[in-house]
Amino acid sequence: MSEQSSMDAALRKRLYWHSRRGMWELDLLLIPFLEQCYDALSEADQAAYRSLVDEEDQDLFAWLMRREWPEEPVRRRIVQMIVEHAEHPDSAAHRPV
């Protein structure tokens, strides 16, 4: 295994761990998005996701439940992408029961 693929695997494990939150509702949104969409994102959107998972659970919950939206346009964009992915009919098949 190359050094770059080892680094990529370590980053992916860290992102998966940070995507698992203390709230089931957040897990149901973040983990499928990470698994199904993250690799296809632009570098800027990947960076926005990495930054997003460092936020507090209560902020993530408010944003992902559409109770409020982040003020920063970059953060708002990644939140919107996650919400749209969760609402897409094809994503329901990938959610844990």
C-alpha cells in the first residue's frame, strides 16, 4: 500500500468517526452522505464537509433539520447537499434500519 493510499484510508476512518455523532438523526444524514457522495465532491466541498463535522451537534442538528441555515455560504452549500441527498428517493435504500 502506498503512503498516499494509507493517508487517504486514515483520513476516511477519521471522517467516518467524526460523522458518527451522539444523535441518531445526525448519523442517518452524515454517514450515508460520507459513504455515497464524499469521494465525488470537489476538493472545496470535501474541505467544507471536513470542517462541518467539527461543529457542535446542536448546530448540526439545527442546520440539517432545516430549522436554521449556516451564515457562511460554503457551509450552507455543504449542508444543502447533505439535506438534498437525504431527501433523494434513492438514498432511502442505503439508510440503516
